[in-house]
Amino acid sequence: MKPNIIQVKPTKEYIVYVFFDNGIIKAYSLKEDIEAGGIFDKIKDVDIFINRCTIMNGTLAWDISGDRDTTKCIDICPDTIYEDGVTVKDVDVA
């Protein structure tokens, strides 16, 4: 069974720490995606990147519309995060 995402913590460096229910924590960088533009232009502003970062559709997402509409968010496949993210041992979530 694939692990579920239970918490996300974005940083000003466009990295999100993604916590899975199996105890694994992945650091997932979006810096290159944001620099490439396209859909990720919507989260280029660091305040939007941090304040709209959440879990929607069972994965890391940004609530672009601000109304929790799952059809209007930007999300990343949880498999991609789990496979491509860098495993870290600990993150201060305060």
C-alpha cells in the first residue's frame, strides 16, 4: 500500500517538506519548475507558495482560488514526490 501524505511544510526556498503516514519525510524542490514558468507561475510569489500550500486531492497542492476547489488547484502526484523527493531524517515543523 502506498503511503498517504499527512502534512506539508513549505519554505521560502521553494522546497516543501512532505510527511507521509509511514514516517518518511521527503524534501521536494519546486525551484526549477517555478523558474521554468507555465502553470507554476501562479506560485512564484513566495507568499502564495507558502500560504496556499496544503493537501488537496490526497497530495501536495496549492489552493490557487482560495476556496478549496480541488479543480482549481496545482498539485503534484504523490508518487512523484515519494520517488523524486530527497528523504530527510527530521524537520522542525514549528
